[in-house]
Amino acid sequence: MTKKQADFCEGITTSPSGKEALSCGKTFSPNANKVLSSNSDSKYLTLRSVFPRYKDIGTVQREIEASPHLSSIFHSWDPFRQKEFLDFCCGNRGIRILYDSFFKYVFDPDAGHKELSRLISILLGQDVRSLRILPNESHLGSDYTLVIMDIIVETSDGSVVNVEVQKIGYMFPGERAACYNADLLLRQYQRVRKEYASDNISDNNAGKNQSSDPDRSGTEVKFNYKYIRPVFTIVFMEKSTKEFHRFPDNYIHAFRQTSDSGLELNLLQNFLFVPLDIFKRHFTERITAVPQKPLTEKEAWLAFLSSDDPQVILRLLEQYPDIFRPLYDRICTMCRNTEEMMNMFSKELSILDKNTTIMMIEEQRETIEQQNQVIEQKDETIQQQNQEIERLRKELEEARRAKA
């Protein structure tokens, strides 16, 4: 164990709640190397010291080799990806939460209802007491282009929140976010308008005098645009674009529509962009400069989303056991299913390769467009120079005629 790891472990408290949260009933000793030697194949700090249910590397490798299908997939990867997968399954490191399949598993609103509510509450700065999952597919516009969103939820006050995860920020520019957000707003409008129409039909069928709602008895409640609630699009980016790096001191960017006169109107559409690569740089500097300073809950959530370092994970578990222990328990359960993990991981690598190819094509296209602009500017300059040469030639000819 390195000195840095030992210093970290010595800084972990041994309060009753901390011990129970960290070690499944076992004492989390400051001498963590003793625990590691019995629960891990590695001399380095791993999650198996806290979650002994993780399989050892030999068990995972035997499962892979025993299945021709799994073995074929595994050996199709390069050594880096093979090691990454084994580290996930054995708890040598945490998983990459921003892999789409992993994110949806961890924050499945049916299983991770409480934690997803808390994450959204912390980011939006408002209480989210309950969530209702909504369909995450729709057809945007007259061309019937299918829009698929990562996780869409409706809060207790009726606000609609779309949570997007992107490993490559280039794949989710402002224009795409605006279209997704507009789609959320339109879908809410259609749903609410339909609900009010259905309620009025039901009241008419039951008889207005028998309405169970005394405020609506004998009257027809008409749809009002004020019933439409705000919509939020939250985008987490593992690798953000150059626009965000022009603001190196900011890792949360909130957008909403404002007027140039100061007039305030509730225009409903809100955006939150979180470049996690910029956060990680700040976070590393922060815990290096002041290692004993407790993390804020917002810092802890962003570290959870962006870090697979066991030291960081153990710190989250020590500081916020009630929040992160259930999530890492869920992750441990997922990692024990080698076949399902391999299917998800293989899918993510395929998506990553596709997105990387698209990004490279787009970057090449931008480069070509920039080069074409330069060529056009040079062509224009050459044309102007040719015109000037022709003008001077004519003047010279006229001067010669005049002398003759």
C-alpha cells in the first residue's frame, strides 16, 4: 500500500454508522492492509475489502473460459479492455457510471427511486420528493424522427426532468439539448391537455352533481397553460467540448431563457450541463490541497458519477453511507453477473466506437469546411489581385497610347 493510500485509510472514522456502512458488519480498521490481504488478490486498495461479495479474478476468468460465447467476446477485445472488464467484475475499481447501460441500471427509477430523487434535488437545488417515470421515446416533428432519451422522470410538482449521459460531449451540443427539451415540453402539454379533457368527459358521464371534487362540482375545468410545469434537461459529459474548457473554473452550467430588458416571464425551459472532466480536475486539486476537508454532497455525487478510484469510493461511503451504500451494493450485485456485465460492456464499447467514429468524421468535416473557407478567401484575394493587375495593365496601355 502506498503512503497516500495509508494516509487515506487512517483518516477514515470508525464510528458505528461508518463501520456498518463500510464493512457489512466487520470493523473497518485503519490498518486496511490487513483486511485487503485476506479479501483481495491485489496489494492495492480494492472494493473487495468492503464488499467481499465481489468475485476474485480467477473465478471470473474460469466463468469466461467455460463459455464459448463469453470467451469469444472477451478475446475480441484488446488487452486494455480485457483488464478494464476484469477490474469491474472483481472490484479492483469501480465501474464507469457514465456507460449508458450501467447508468440506467444504477439509477433505474423503479429500483433507485430514492437515490435518483436525491441526485436531481441536489443538482436543481429544490426538493424532489417523488418521481414518476415517463416513456423515454417519442417522435419529434413531422418527419417522425425517433427521439430516445436516457431517463425521463416527473417530479412531485409536475416538472419533467430528462437526465442524459454522454461520454463524448460532442454528441450532445446545445442544439440537440434544445430539441430534446422542446420535445419534453410538447409531450407534457399534450399529456396535460388530454388529462383535463378526459376528466371533463368522466365528470359528464358521472353527473356533475356527483363529482368527488367539491371545487369542480357543477363546473367544467378548462385547460390552462399555467398548468404546464417547467422542464429540465440535465446533461452529464465525461469528455466535454472546447466551449466548456473556455470556462475552466466552472463545472456546472445552468441555462434558462431571459430577456434583454430584465422582464421576467416563466418560459419553462431549463438546462444543466455538467462537464465531469473539468470537475475531476477541480476535485483532484481540492482533495490534494485539503485532504481532510469533508466533501459537500454535490461534490460527492459528481465524484460518484466520474470516479472509479477505490480511494474516492471509500471516502464517499465513509461520509455519506446512507446515500451511496445502496448504490454500490447494487453495483456489486450487477458485477457478480459476469454474462450480463459482458453483454452490457460489449454494447457500450460498440456505442463508444460508433460515437468516436462519428466524432472523427464530424471533426474532419469541420476541418475540411475550415480549409474550404480559407481556400475561398484565398481565391477571393487572388481574384482581387487579378482585377488590380488588369486595371494597372489598362492604365499602362492608355499611358503608352497617350505618349504615342
